[in-house]
Amino acid sequence: MNTPNPLPDEGQTEEMAHPCVLCFNANDPSGAGGLTADILAMSSVGAHVLAISTGSYVRDTAEVFDHVAVDEDTVDEQARTILEDIAVQVIKIGFCGSPDILSTVAEICADYADVPVVAYMPSLSWWQDEPIDAYQDAFMELVLPQTTVLVGNHSTLWRWLLPEWGSDRNPTARDLAKAAAEKGVPYTFVTGLPQAGGQQLENALATPLSVMVSENIERFDAVFTGAGDTLSAALAGLLAMGDDLEAAVGESLGYLDGSLDAGFRPGMGHAVADRLFWAHSMDDSIELTDDDDLTATVDDFSLPGHQTRH
């Protein structure tokens, strides 16, 4: 049975066409990061997410126990099938799980060289040394040459990009940007740069020659999982929406700050960013009294029995 298309191509307007981001990342069953973070963060800033699963973490809100990677051919088929159907404005790379998948993702990025790439390097401290080294080596040699903006925490990027750092001072954002630029990355977005006194952290977008954006934030008391996924996803979404890079960095930091400020602890582990914090203002118009009980019970979901007889 053929159903009529309710929105034929010629009937679409610019307002109906959402910018699209092709996103490679792993499923995170805790909802703290991974594809969940990508979808919620990018959707919050107005982008449409084309989610390509690279595997799944085995984890809770406290720690990662394992990761199960998808076969690289499956990743390739997912991405190329949708790319033949939908034009994308940005490609975002999260955790890909294996060097083989990174090779596949790099080939796809090379085939769509006009599309900017936001690549995020997460902390891999939960993994063993051998797979970490293999993954980061493949990322450096295959993905960085395709990357437009590299995003990562200061300590993670330091250990990865500057393992032989010999100075008494910590590397700056420009130092890390210079190391990334040697592999072809024009911009590096470094988070969590420690500041004097230890009460503030700097987030900086840098090139080897200059710091383009720098914002200091207060340290949060809680330990969050998924902040880097949230920030890099918001950045990718804002770039897809047409923001210039410096504006997108500033807005993505504001979005992350709001998400962390409204964060919550769904389990017994770390706190999780509330990426829909902006929607809570819609509840302000609802006035509740002390007698109101919003706790759901099984009766709230019961369905009336039907009387249909056949």
C-alpha cells in the first residue's frame, strides 16, 4: 500500500529543513554520555541527529566495565546509507571502540571532505593500556588529519598529544593546539585547564598562534559523567545551525554550564548533566501546593477494559 507523502520535496520551506549532524558514538545505557548525550544536546540547539552506533558501553553511572564494538562494516553501511539520502552540515566523532572503526570513519570523512568534523577524545582510563595506545595511535594518524575542531579535557589531551612533555609548567591550550596542528587540526578546544588557586578551570579554543576564546568556570562539587560528550555535541549542533566557530564555542559552554547546574544523580554513582534544563521553565506556570503528590503509581497507567467482542 502506497501512502501519500504528507510533505513532498517541493512543499518544504527553509524553516522545515533542520541542519543535520552525522554522529559516530557508542550507546551509553546509563544515559550519561554517548549517543544519548549527542541526541539530546544537538536536538536542544536545533540540529537533527543522524546517530551511527559504533558499539555499546557496559557501564553504570559510576564506572565503565567494558565496551562491545560494532563490526566496522556495519558502521560503514549505517553511515553511507544515510549519507546517500541526507545532506549533512557537520560530522561529529565520539568514541568509536576500535582502530578498525576509526579507519572506517576516517575514510568516510575523507570522502566528504567539505563537511567540517568535530572530534572528541574522551578519557579512556577505564580501558587497559594496550587498547588505549592502539586506539589513540589510530585516532592520531587517521582521524586528526580529517578533523576541524578537536575537543578534549586538558589532562587527556596532555597525556595523548604531549607524552614527552618535559617542562615544569603545565602545557597551555596553545601548546596542545600546536601538537594537534602537526597532524592537521586547525582548532583545538581544551577544557578543564587548571587555574591558580584551584577554584576555577579555564576552557579555551586555541590555534598554535592564539587563544581565540577563553572562559573560566567555577569547579563543581559533584563529579559528572558525560560532560565532554555534551559539550562537543552542542558545539557540533551549533556549527550545523550556522554559528561561527567562536560564537558556537561560547554558546556551547553556556549550554554545558546550564546542563551541569541542573544536573541530577539518577543512580548510586556520578551525577548526570540535565541536557533538557532549558525546558523546565515551561513548568514554572504550574503552581503546586504541599498537598500535591506527583509520585506515579501503577494505577496511573491502568487502562480500562474494552468491551469489543468478535
